[in-house]
Amino acid sequence: MDADEVIKVELSSTCECRGKIAICKKPYIHQKVDLPEIKPYVVEYQLEHGRCRKCGKKKQQITRRGYDAGKKIKGRKRHIIVDTVGLVIAAEVHSASIQDRDSALNLFAQAKCKVPTLRKFFADQGYIGKLQNRCLLETGCLLTIAKKIVDTGFQVIPKRWIVEGTFAWLSNFRRMSKDYEHSPLTSKTNIFFNMITIMLHKLAHS
């Protein structure tokens, strides 16, 4: 094993206010392996030490979060499409300030790309309106709204209980019970990772 090599790193990023994030210029020590084809690498988490020169926010505070006044939700939303047995086909994690219908079309396109034989989507009443026409034009799939059968009292809505059951499965995992993740991409990855765990568990007991 060769001696450690000191590498000076200078990284930069962009804040939401379009200001530059200044990264502290410190020497980082990386162990150099005794193989010529393997070079020392730089860990990207050093970006978290940065601070925006314009607004003064730290990198940890720049992660996009929002607030949905209708649902009274602060933070992020998890958007998923499942099949008829509740297995996740497509998923998206975004700021709570983005309305469901605004991000749904991208999710429909992801699902159609993964499963080209899709012909129909079921959704709740929050997706009613122009989105139904856009879904048909851009993906070639019908968007059907699952409505309540009775106006009073609690009753399970047809088709909607399937996706609610999937959210219940995912909530059994500690890191999915709340939004603990710094990056939305990490939260999205956890959805698929935990879904794989659920599928393997079902296969093992079938």
C-alpha cells in the first residue's frame, strides 16, 4: 500500500436564488491503493459544507421543500403508480408545493415507458379535468376517476384502496415512516428498494 496522497479540492454548486455556493478549500486525504489504474476519488458529500454567497443559506437548507395549503402538508410528496396487486411501477418525490395533477403526467409517461401494454390509469378526484385529455393524447391511456359510491359515511373507494395499501406497506419501514432524507432522489430510491424487499418477502412465503 502506497502512502496517502493529499488532494486539494474546489467544488461549486448553484443555490435556488442563483447564487454560487462557496466550498471551503481544504486538503482532503484519500488513501492511494497500490494499483496504477485506480485513482484516488473525491467524495461528493463535501458539497454539504458549502454556503451560498448571495443568501447565506447552507447546502442542507437549500433542499427543495414546500407547503400544500389544501392538504396542509409541509415538506415533500410521494407520488406512485401501482399495478392491480399493489406493486410499484413508477414513483416520484417532489416538493409539497407542486400540485398532484401538475406532476402526474411525468409519472404516467414513466409508467407507460416501463409497461408499454398499459391502457388505463385509475386516480382520485384530484386528477379530474384537463389532465384526462392530456394523458390520453400524450400516453394513449385513459385516465379514469374513482368516485365515491355514497356521499355520507366511510366507504372504501374502488381501485383507490390498492395504492393506499401500498403506502401502508412502505410505512412499515423506518426510513419511510417520515421524510428523513436530504435528497428527493434518495427518498425515491428507498421506495423501489423497500418494494423489492416486500416482493422478495412475498415470494419467499408463497
